[in-house]
Amino acid sequence: MKAWQISSFGVDSLEFVERPTPSPGSGEVLVRVRAISFNYRDLLMIKGLYNPKLQLPRIPCSDGAGEVAAVGEGVVAWKPGDRVAGIFMQNWLDGALTPAKARGALGGDIDGMLAEYVVLHETGLVSLPEHLSFQEAATLPCAALTAWNALAAGNLRPGANVLIQGTGGVSIFALQFARLQGARVLGISSSYEKLDRAYTLGLDAGLNYREDPEWDRWALDQTGGQGVDLVVEVGGAGTLSRSLRALRIGGVVAQVGVLSGPADPVSLPIASILHKQARIQGIYVGSRKDFEEMNKAISLAALRPVGENFPWSHARQALTRMEEATHFGKLVLTVA
């Protein structure tokens, strides 16, 4: 089979190689991968910034969808032809995250989905919503589930105000899920073109932060001075202070990403946390059960993920596009 692997760090060093097609053992499933999607974690992993001690070579990427090609001895949950996606952390099936459940992350602890075939344990898979293509379903395991749990952290009621940052995969899913819950969504972006696309998905108000960097004040103005109920925080240390200022008293910051890079630890805005009585909730994807519950909602709403598709041979080009932050929604490779 063909696979992309990290042999040495760097996007340009990503190798397209031939590997033996694996066979499923007892309790395992062989999946023919039809599509994968990239996350920012994958880019950091490939560049050696996520885990410089990553054991190489490693097949990257946590998100993929395909069909069952064969099953190992004792497998009864799946049969050849079933449409499936892998779960991010193969050991996190239900309940709260623990150190043991956190092990076995695809594309990090173990080989990931950027291959024509993968073998996963039978419990490490979920069924796909019937209305989605493989390309659409490949966007769900990390970005969609992260957004789903970020919205859950806010415990939103209809009419609540949600602030999203940018128009990447997590933010666009957060927009779509928030609209399903009857929330009002505010969004910031560096591009009017991207804001226009977000409006077609239900964005209620948008701001170009390059022209008006004080988006926290804008969010307060948009909510009559009260502040938003939930911020889906993908920036990290560089944006957290403004997120807290944009928040209502007693609101929630769902801390998802670190796109803005590191900051001096002493810069943590303690005063804002106290004055806003804010809750900062770290979000790290979710469990298999969370994934299944999210898929039920996606199916009932006939929700369709948004992304850009690339051919199998263009892995480096898609990663470069992610690095340039010029994409909208998810970046997807069709495996062929």
C-alpha cells in the first residue's frame, strides 16, 4: 500500500512510500481509507513542534474515513463494506479523560490515517452519518468533536451569544453547531471574503480584526455591553486576554487551540478571570461515545461539513495551505 510518513521533520521531508498492507488480528479491523483531513496538530507533528521526541518513521494524521475491508477473529460489530471513521484517542471510549485513555492517539502515539489501509481495534471506530461523503466524514474525528464539546462546555440556551475566532475547521463547526442550538454567533477573521462565506453558514455578525484589532470591545458592543456567553478560543495565549474581556460575567472560555503561539507565563490575565468570574474549560477532542452522540445530531440536522479537497498526491500542498492560514473550514485529501 501507499502511505505518507514522517521520516524526518518538516513538510518538505514528508515521504510518499510503499509499505506492506497490514492484516487485522483478533479484535481488529482493516479499513480502506477513502479520505483524510488535516488538523493543526498534524502540521505541528510533521514539523517536529508537537513532539520533538516522536518515534520515527510515523504515519501522521488522526482524521480519516473509509470502509471496512476485512475483520479479524472475534469481530462482530463490523463487516466488510461498513462506512467508518477512526476515533482520535483509540482508548477513550467513554467517561472522563484519564492518562490511560489519553494514550493511543492516532498520528502520534501510533501510526495515523495518512495511508491507503489502516488496522484499528474494533472499538476504535464509529459509523458514519449516511448522508455524508467520505470526504465530509473525514473532517469529523477531531475538529467537529472538539467544537461539539466546546459548545457543550458553554451549556447554552437558545439566544445565547457565541464568539468564534477565525474560519478554520473547529471554528466553522462551532458556528454550525451553535446555530443548531439556536445561539447567536459572532465571528472575527482577517478576511472579508471568509466572513462573507461564514455569513452563508449562519454567522450573525462579523469583524475584520486586521482593520479593528479591538474585537473584544466590538463583541461587548454587539451584546449591549453584557459580553458573550461562550468564546471558542483557538488562539491561545495571544488572544486569551481579549477573549476574557469579551466574555459576560460568569461566561465560559472553551480553550481549544494555541494558534497564536506561546506567551510569557506571567501574562496570564488573572484579574480578568476574577472580575468576570470566568470559567476556562480546556477541550481535548472527546470520547467515542461523544463522537456517536455528535453523529446523531449531524444526521438529524443533515449538517454538511465545509472544506477544500485535494488529491492524494498533494499532501504537502495542503499542509502548506494550512501553514499560510488561507483556508476556510477543513483541508481534505481524497485517498486514491
